[in-house]
Amino acid sequence: MFRIRYFLAFIAAAMLLISAPSYGQGEKDSLQYTLDMNLAGRRISGAFSQVVAGGGFNVNLFYNNWHLENKTTYRYNKTNNTLLEDNWYDLVSLKYYLNGNKKLYPGVFYHFDNNLMFRVNSRHQYGVGLGSVLDKGLMKLSISAAVANEESIFNGSEFVNSDRDFSNRSNGLFLFKLNNGYAIARKKINFSYQLFYFQSLKESADFDIWLTSRISFKVFKGLSMHVVYDYRFENVHLEPLSNFNDIILFGFNWTLEGGGS
């Protein structure tokens, strides 16, 4: 049987071969970058004790028709000496805009996360797909679809809505991602959201929905305040856990941009 991981490798190699002819067309080298960092947290002591910290960074690199994007976040939550969160999330994607066209482009990605609330020790996903960007000035919309392979290790083996009771779960996936953002008040207020939909190719009942929405207010150049709402729904989950988890975060972020021809 032709395994999905070999199919992904084949498509990734094909993407590189397609991009090779246009790479040497004599375009002037141009490197652009955007670095965005954020940090938030709180500490409470006394009858009720709690330490909460969150942070992350986003990196965007543009070189000719290549676009490398990385998003990393970390959350820590210890309440009354009970560790509730010690979670990492990382998503790296590489896109190629053939002849600079963003209306339809190929890309590859790798994703890692762990989650104490969902008792996910580690989750690795990698895949290939197609995307499209619609940039209308104050609004930026992008959509993408991909096929992927997932290797996950759970702290447990009894799952709701699944007959596959193994702590090590391997999956072929179809996924859909929607990004949208708006800027108003001369770009002093920015609203964005990101929606992920994951569908297992092995079980129709195995699907996830992740939503992250964010609003930020510019304080001065490079520095802004933000509020983030993060929601995650997993239809297949360990017993006796809930199928959803959400959190609201607020803090500051700093953005640095540069580069060009």
C-alpha cells in the first residue's frame, strides 16, 4: 500500500523541481523579515496561589519567491501546586510563489505541540498542500488545504469516539486553514483570527477544530497591547476528559520589520 508519508515526500520534491527554473531567472536578491514577540503572565500568592506565564514569537522571512514562516508559543500554568499547563506549540511552513503569484502556491509544513490538559505528550504533523492569498489593503485573507501525516503519543489509551485504543496513534490527515485579518483606525487597531480544521483519513469521527482570535492596540511604533482567545475542540479524546478547551490571554507584543531590495 502506498503510504501517505511517501506521497508527501514525492509532492515536496516535485515542488522544489517546479520552483528551480524560475529561481535562476535573474531576479534581484531581496530579503525581507518580520519578527514579532509577545509576553504575558500573572502571579497570585496567599490562600490561592497561581503562576501563569505565556509568550511566543513569530518570524516571517521573504527571499525572492520563497516565504518561510514560523510561529512558536509557550504556556505555563501552576495553580495551588498543580501543574496545569506546560505546553509548546510550533508551526513552520515554507511556501513558494511561482513568478511572485500568491493566488495559488504550493507549500510544505511541520507542526509540533504537546498539551497537558488533553494529555498529549507529543504530536508531530507534516504535510504538503496548496494555498491562496487575497490582500485587499486593510484586509488580508489566506486559505490553504493540505494532506499530512501525524504521529502522536498520548498519556493514556482509552479514547471517546474511536475504536483505536492505542497511546501511539498514527494518522493520515486532511486539513484546512483560514487566516483573516483587518486593520482599522489607521492600522492602530488590528483584528485577526486563524481557523484550523483537521480530519482523519482513517476515522470520520476523528476531527479537530482550533480557533485563535486576536485583537491588538498600537501603543507606539513596534509596541502594542493584545487580547487573545484560543479555543480547541477534539472529537476524539481521552476518557474522561472534556472535548474542548479554551483560554483568554492578554499582554504586550513587540514587532520588528526590515529588509528590502
